[in-house]
Amino acid sequence: MRRQEELIWLIGHGFTHVLSMLDSPHNLHAYEEAAIPFAHVPIGRHDEWPERLPELYSTLAGWLAKPDERVLIHHEEFGDRLLGVLAGYLIYAGLVAEGPHAVVVIEKITGRQLGSQAREIVAVTVDEGILESPPVSRRKARS
């Protein structure tokens, strides 16, 4: 009953996609039955992040390229792993240029301090150069 109420709430609030970062395929069948488009991209272990983060970010970017999209990101808790992915996405999408700035933005939005795991996800994003498109090099104009 509760799952059905959650699905009704998602549809009623205009969510167009669900991105599950859970390691297990828990609840995916419910999204399918409710005809809510979804993707399952488990974030995995720390050593899997360089492989998994690009897929997470590109999935989000593809959906969010359309202005009417509303995406729910599903994880076990509203904690460091989820918040780290959100901060990393800001870098990936070119919305911020540096890891510390991404951390501050997510901390301000959520009112929570990011812990070591979230900061590590941001660091992996930066260190691995996981970007939607390469940054444009800027040249200083000479006078």
C-alpha cells in the first residue's frame, strides 16, 4: 500500500524519471508497472566510481537537457553518497568549475555538511576529469 502511495505521489508531483543508485534492483518493478521511466545505475564501491559516475552523470544530463524534466534520484538515504553525486554532477555539467565550490553549493541547498564520502566522490569526479564536455581553454588577451 505504501509503495502505491509513493508512486501516486511521484506521478502527481510531475516526476518524469527515477534514477536508482541502489546496489540492488529494489523497487524497479514498481516503477515499470507504474509506467515511470527509470534507470538503474548503482553507484557501487569506491573503486567502481570512476566507471559508474560517468554513467550516472550522463543519464542525468540526458534527462535534464529537457526543461520540463523532474528527476527523482533514489538511494538508501539522503546522505553522503547521494549528495556527493549531486555535487559531482555540478562539476560534470559545467555548472561550477571546482570541487570546493560544488561542495559549498550542495551544502547550501541541502543545509547539510558534506562528509568524507561525498567529498571523495567530488574528488574522483575532478581527478578523473569526468566532464560532460572538455572545458574551453581561455587565452588571456594581450594588450
